[in-house]
Amino acid sequence: MPPGTVRPPDAKTGMDTNPANLASAVVTHAFGRLPEYIDGAGFRLLPFDLFRAAQPGVRTLRVYRITSPRTSFVLDTALTSALTESDARRDSRQYTIAVHLDGRAVPSPERYWVFYRNNGPQICRIYFPGDLGSLNMGVNSFVLRPLAPGRHLVHVVVRERIAGRAPATLVTDYVLRILPRAPNARERASAPPDDTDPAKLGNKPLVFRVPKG
């Protein structure tokens, strides 16, 4: 894996771009409540099917074909939710995950688990109302820095162990076509406005703010 392709899990970040904020953005996008571009199209959220069935002993394949400008991608591969952080961490141990970019493995994918509470201090922009706010989440999440123009393949294999049964295997391929340009005005305008000042937000959900443009 070329150095710098995948953001290290311990990278120093700003509040907006901490691992929990970005991982939760993909989850929110999966619910259809956040567009695919965020932060002025500085990030594109890759599709993540929260409701994909895991069948014991069965291998399933899903393929996404995506054309994108040169920008960073946020990739979530597996998710757990529980009332406590310890339960979310325990549940994460049922997963074995492998991620390859253009045939090269991302080292130690288990280091990319992020644990947070939906209304916790790591989450500054996405507001989760009601009981959702108290859920503790575990997300295996990666940030891919802008790739060279051309075609790329992100290959994800998630094996879920099911007590007393054969593991389920979920394979996802992201076939990427990277354009030789930065995000354009339309793509930048599709991203919700960035504002991390709670006094200005008034606790209003990020996903309900009107996109610019």
C-alpha cells in the first residue's frame, strides 16, 4: 500500500474530520439523510448497506460502480450498536475484515474500529434525536485520500461469526473511476454547509440544513 493512501487511524484531525464524525456521516448517508458529498466535497461518502442480510455459510457479493472527482473517500465496512460501549466493542469482535485497494491489502484493518456515542463529544455536527442519541456505536471506518485519475478497485471482505454456525461472508467491490479534476461547483454546492459552532447550529440536525446552491 503506497504511503499516505489510507489515513492512519491515529492521525491528528480537526473536530469536523475526526474518525467518529466521518464514520457517523456514512451511517447517516446510508439512511438517506445526508448527501454523498460533505465538507465542501472534501469527502465523498461511499455506499454502505446497513440492512444487508448476513446468512450463515453464505458468501454474497455486491458491486458499486462510482465515477468521482479527485477527493477523499470515507468507507465504512461494518457496524455494531449497543446500549454500552463495552457491548459495542464486544460485538465488534465477531467480525474479521479485509480491505484491498488495487490488490494491495490495508494493513491491520482491526485498528480502524471507531467507538463513539451518537450524542457524545466526538460528534459535533450530526444530531441524533431521541433514543438514538444514547446508542453506542462501533464502526470499522477508513478514509482514503484522493486517488490518481483512472480506474481503481476497493475490495472489502467482511466475515461475521455466528454462534454455532458457519460464518457469513459479505464481499463488496467499489469499482471507482476517478476523473482528472477536483470537485466542481455543483458537487461542492451539494454538500451541507460546514458550521461547528453549536450556538449557531441551535442543535439543529446537520442533515436538515439546506444545501448551498
